[in-house]
Amino acid sequence: MNGIFHAGAGVVIGGLALGGNATSADFAICAVAGTAPDWDAILLAVHKPHYQNYHRTVTHGFIGLTVGGVLAAAVLS
């Protein structure tokens, strides 16, 4: 998945979760939250081997999903 797909998935899932009460600001937050699994790309600039070892493990796993969901819920509530 690329960043555009991640953002789109965030908008779709957020729209389904929020229902008809979602505002454009809510969708923007959902799009940004959808890209969260790739935020570890900052490691690419700092230390490429760490990025290669940990990308798609920590942020793409259940830990990242849980932390991302809690953060998104906190912002949206």
C-alpha cells in the first residue's frame, strides 16, 4: 500500500465509523491518521537499517493499530 491508499482507507473507515455526522475536518483527520503506519519512514533518514528491520512490523502490526486507533479516537471525541 502507498500513502494515498492509506489515507483513502482512513477516510473510508472513519466515514463508516462516524456515519452521517462526519465533517470535512473529521475526514481530514482520518486521512492523516490513515497514513500513520508509514510515519516510521523518518527512520529512513536517520538510520536506514533500522527502517528496513522495523517497517511493516511495529507500525503495521497490532501495536501500531491499537496505538493509532486510540490516538484517532482521542482526537475525534
